[in-house]
Amino acid sequence: MAKTVFTQAYEGLSDIEELKIRLERSKEAEYLHLAGVTDAGKALTVNGIGQDYKTKVVITAEEQRAKDLYEELSFFDENALYFPGKDLLFFQSDIRGNAITIPRVRTLQGILQGGPVTVVTTISAVMNRLPEPSVLEQGFHELKVGDRVDLVDLRKLLSADGYEPVQEVSEQGEYAVRGGIVDIFP
């Protein structure tokens, strides 16, 4: 990751260097509990001490804190991903559509692709069981503009993956078929 003015400001600060050393020495438990950091400084601190790590996971106690931290961290880290917990009332009845499913799938896909990621989530979200990575990988399908696919098979695939058929695509998780043209909002 390229160094920015923000990360350069952290270089040489004794507290940050101490945190980096503690992370490097942490062989048995690869986590670090930070307390006393102001809200405004949390994202900058995570970004500053995590530069040398490909995968970072930040766990908060509450959903709103996770959302806020994700928004702030996204300013510094283009690889930040938000993994919401499953609000069972909304998740089971699908009142909010794919508002929970889409960021969860996007985060899992980011992790499985093996690139650098910073996942921001909650305790309740990490306590939920997930399928094995091999099962998740089978659910991801890559389509490119111009690909030729069987329309019936594509509709089945999109519906099985949770996409909603609509007349006109306007939100994530929807698809529309107009003759031989398929619009998908991933």
C-alpha cells in the first residue's frame, strides 16, 4: 500500500512504534486490544499500525460503531470492507432486501480472493458460523460484459444467488431481462 501523508505522520511516533512491535511479537495471539483512542483517531490508528499486514480485522462491540469506523477507515484504506451482523428479525424476513447480505458477501469474496483487506465487524457478526471457504467459492460466479450465457441458466443462477428479478434495475441485488439483454446490479 502506498504511503500517504497520513501514514507518514505516524512514522517514528513512539506509541505507534510500540504497537507495531507488540503486533510483531504476538505469535500466540495475533490480536491487539486498543482502548482510549478517540473516535476520530481510531481509523487513522488502524491504518497507521496495519500498513504491513495484508489482512486486518477490526471488531467492535456495536453495529453502529462498526459502521462509523468503516466509513472513516474507507477514507484511508480503499480495501476496507464492512461485515454486518445478521439482524435476525430483518435477515429472516428480508425487510431490508439485500442491505445485510450484499456487504457480507462482498467481504467474504474479498477475503477469498486473497488480496489486502481490512474487515470491520462486530462481536455478534464473528460469532455466526459461516460455510467452509470451498463452499463459499462455489457460490461466486464471474460474468464479464459481452459474455454469452444461456438466459434460463443465468436467471436460475442469479435467483439462487439472491438476486431479485425486477422490471428495471435500480438497486444492488437486482437484475432485469429485456429481450436478450440482462442488466445486473451487483
